Amino acid sequence: MSYKRISFEIEDRKALIGFGYNCDKSMTTLDEESMGELRDIIEELHAKKKDLDGAIFFSHKDRCFLAGADINLIAGMKTESDGAYGAEQGQNIYNRLEDLSIPTVACVNGICLGGGTEFILACNSVIASDAKGTMMGLPEVKLGLIPGFGGTYRMPKKIGLPKALDLILSGRTVNGKKAKRLGLVDEVYPKERLVEQASKHFVKKAKKGGLKESLESMASDNFLSKKIIFQKARENVLKKTKGFYQAPLKILDVMEAGMMKGRSSYLASEAQAFGELCVGEQSKNLQHIFFMTEKVKKYSGPESSADVPKLSRGGVLGAGTMGGGIAWLMAQSNMAPIMKDLNVDALELGLKQSSSNFMGAVKRKKMSFDDFERKQRSICPQTDYRGFNKIDLLIEAIVENMDIKKKVFAETEKYMRDDALLTSNTSSLSVQEMASALEKPERFAGLHFFNPVHRMPLVEIITHDKVAPETLESLYNWVLKSKKTPVIVKDGPGFLVNRILMPYMNEAGFLLEEGVSIKDIEDACLNFGMPMGPCRLLDEVGIDVGEKVAKIIYDGLGERAKSSGVSKTLVEKGLLGRKTNKGFYNYDEKGKEDGFNDEAMALLPKASKKMSETEIQMRIFLPMINEASTVLEDGIVQSADDVDLGLIFGIGFPPFRGGLLRYADSEGLDRIVEALAKYAESVDKDRYGASDLLKKLAAEKKKFYEMN
């Protein structure tokens, strides 16, 4: 038979099956057509088994073996039975592969995830390339799913229960060498020799029950040992997820209940669980985030007829913690950055920050010590403008003062090439006004990073009236290349994230003034799914910084952005947050949080007001939804996707809710407008007055995501 999507040929009694054949996509996935072909090929192998010494599976794609099932198939499932049936079809194909009497070898080069890893688990030998891009794993849990093609059944048999649980529950990936150490891969070869080495791994199929087990597998095979392993795994999951995520708990339920089951009975439970999860609201929300992040990987801003600048050499203006973090990012991207500041102390602080970031990667074994030294030394600290004529991209990270920034930009531009890009890392000041200080404003934009740079994935690219389209496209591509998530934002008070974050902090201050305790406010927000309560977040940002940004946003937005006097009171007493070891919380010498600060408590009204957790959440999150609607109304961003992506990656808005506006849609905009009206009357008409857009959508019974 001839196949369109998967190549199949026989040479010297060896069957050679290649994924990604006649496919113009960079990633090889299993859609309906390729699944059908794979099923037919495996049946052909069964029919020709007497004429074959073995079967070798490889990929025609250089960077992808098999990226798993097409997520569009999963997204299109409407009922639990649809999901369960889809999982069963995949399981049946993989069962037939596992049951082949001839040896099967998977040659993994590039990405092999989800259904791809489940596929190689059904082969009796796996070899992998030593290429940097080779990775294996079962990331389904990140989409709110359980591996549905037998992954939870076969992975423990392959590498032992403890290691299998670690991979499945975390969704993390491993490269070829790590996979070999785990026992997932039999051998690692250079990618050029991978397929030619495959026949050496034609090993006779072991009889069922006759597999040689490792000491770890033997130990975990004991029923009592397994119970303890599952108990510990459940405790770890609850500690990390706080019980918000359904998938890891469902995975544990299926795996633990299936300890004594045979293959068919176990896989039936796995398929049923897949069906339940894939159509659930939580998985749909996480799938929605996946599609958003895929969409953002391609520039879709204003097109330009001019050449898009290539950014090879970097520079940072202003050192310190933030400048050091940006210099680290540039060095990580091999841009050999210049880091300029006025004094040596600031430069030393910047180098300390970049060194700390690199050393963290060394400790996690993500970087060798030699690479650490090479990249750290590539950062050139200096107090003058030497070499600025060689810089392609300059990022300014100096003090948040408009007059100083304009003066510095006007001076710095004289030392740079006409085609170089200048950007500001401002978190609150007008990019439009800054641009007025430059002779070539078309080469200027805002480039707002979030602190700490090495952990926060979002970067806001802020536009102004005179910015050139090629400048935006170049910056967008650079952000992606730096492995960050870009969102293009128009200039305006607080831009996108800080503007919507404003009520999160402000309303907490007003609740404190009303006599609600810090603990009740923090707990309510944490129980909603936020990674940090508003008081703790303000400590992290710096209470003085928060107060300054709040004033700028208030000056731009007016009474709805007014803030309480709590921050000002704390700043006057020198309680600035973690940087002074005292804010709403105390911090030890290493900066670790150490309980509430009694000094701060003494400055606040007595915590005498009891308010339900739900009401606290409504008081805080309703104004955030309202402000997000004004962001759309003002054209600061183009879509609800931009808002939700910005808040998930910028402040850690709980992913399982799908984003702030997707959450609002699920709650019902008419109910939100009604609740805002109640609080506008009982609390404050300015802070809770519903926006025109929100009222319009509610009246028309539409959703934010129906605007796209």
C-alpha cells in the first residue's frame, strides 16, 4: 500500500516507517488522516511479520519526531463520550504496535511529546539523538488532561513508578541523555547515525511478565510501597497546586486504582478519565491559553515595506537589579551587551544580578560552568559611551523620572547609529512624551520587562504615534527569540498590566481602611488562585514604587483610579517592603517572608470587620474586570486575548480560569454589571461604575470573546 502522510518501505527485511512525509508543517502531529495511516501500517506489519526482522520508526522532519495528537482534534470534542472514544482509538493502535511479534525501534530526533512519547513507549526499543532539540515527555497535564493513549499505563512499566509519576504529574520534558538515565531510552547517538544504528537494537520480544525489572521497579511493585508512593505524590500535588487543578489528581486516581488491573481494564479507565477532563471547563481554559500562546508566536502588527532591523548587539543604559537582569537576557541571547551606568557601585550590582541568574541555571544543570563564565564575561560594564555605535538594540533602565529620561535619550542618541533601536523599560511614564526628545522617534518604543526578568515571561512593547512598523516587528521578533512573550500595547497610563493591576492593590488598601484584616484579604485572593495576595505583591514591587505608579495612573485616569492612604502611611514610616525587610510582612536577611509586620498592623485601622471570602473577591476582582473593559474600549490592546495573555504572564492570573476576561465571560457580563451597580451605590460610584463597553455587551447579551 502507498500512504500520503507517513512513508513506508521495506529494505533488507527491515520496515522503515517515516513520520512527517509529504508534510509542509514544521511539527509532525497525529490528526485523523495520519492516525488512520498509522493504524493501516501497523496492520500491514502484522500481515508481513514473517518477512521482516524488525520495524524502524523515524521522522522526515529535522526537529520533530512526533509532537503528539493534534490539539485541534481535542479542542473539537464536545462530549465525554467523544473524548473517551478518541482516546480508545489511539489506544487500540498503540496496543497493536505493542503486540507486534517483530522488534520495533523508535529513532527519536527532535520533539517527541504527548502522543509521540506514548508511541515510543509502545515500541520495544527506543534510541534518541544527542541533538539539543531532542525532548521527550507527557505534557498533557498542562492542558488539564491525562495522557490518553496508554502513557500512564506504560510509563511506570518502562522507568518505574516514582520516576513515571514525576514526569507525568509535572509534564516536564527530558533530553536524550536524561531519558537514557531514566531508562526511557536505550542508547543515544548523533542524529546523523540514528537510523543506521537502529537495527542493532532489534531485540527479541520478551514474553509478558518476563521483563527484567530494576531494583526500583521491584521495590515499588510491592502494594504497600506503591500506596506510600501515591500518598506522597498526592501530598506534593496538593502542596504545589493548592487543589486548584483537576488533572493531576485525576491522573493519580486512575494510576492508583489501576495498580492491580490488566491492560484492557486499565486503559478503559484512562480513556474515560480523558473524556471527562477534555470537555471540562478547566481543560478548555488551558487549551485556550495554549492557542493564545501559539498565536502570539507570529507577528501580526502593522506591516512595513522597509527592511526589518536585525538585532545582534545589545546595550543596557542603567545597571542595578533591573539593568543587570536585562543584561543577563541579552548575554543569554549571545548579544555581548554593553551595560552603562554613572558609577561603579551600580555596575557591580548589575553584574551581581546577571551572575546570580546564570549561576541559578548552573545549579539546575541547565548550563555548564564554562558557558556561565563565557556569557557572564560577555557583559561589558562601563561608565562612558564607548562602543555605542556598534549597538543594534539599546534598552534604558534608569530612574523613573521623565525629565531625566528625556535628557539621557537626547544625549545617548548622538552616540548611536541612525538604524539602531532605542527603547525604554519604563513601567508607567509616557512613551509618547519620551519619543519627543529624540531626533529619530520612529526608531524608539517602550520595552517593559517585569521583575525579576529571568522569571517573568511577559514583555510589553509600547507604541507611540511616530514609531515605524519595522521597529515594532524587529522588537517583537527579538522578544520571541529571547524566549519571552510579547504583547503590543498603545501608550497610556499604566499601559496594560499595571493599569489592570491597579485596582488589585488599591481595593486591598480600601478594605484595610474599612477594617478587614490583611490575612482575610490575602487568603481570599490566594483561594481565588492568585500566586500572591495584593499586600505581599506590593511588598515585592516596593510600596514606594507602587505609590508612585498609582499616582501616575491616577493623574491619567482620574477618580476611578484613586487609591487609599495606606501605602503613603507605610512609606512615611520607611516600611517599603522586601527591599527594607519590612512592609506588610517581615523578611529575614535572605529576603524570605517571615510573618506579618506588627509595625504595619499598628498603622492600620483595627481589623474588626468580618467580610466573607466571596465578597472580598468581588470587591477586588470586579474593578479589575471593569478596568480591563476600559482598556479594550480605549484601544490600548486589540483583543481580549491580549488582555488575558498579559495578565496570565504578567501577574500570574490563575491559568485554570483561562484569563480575566474569559473568566468574566463565564460568570456572565450581565451579573457583573449588576454586581458593579450594587457596589457603586454602597461603596464608591467612581471605582465601581461600570464602563460603557461592559454595559453595552451585557445589554446585547454578548461576551468579550465575541468581540474578536
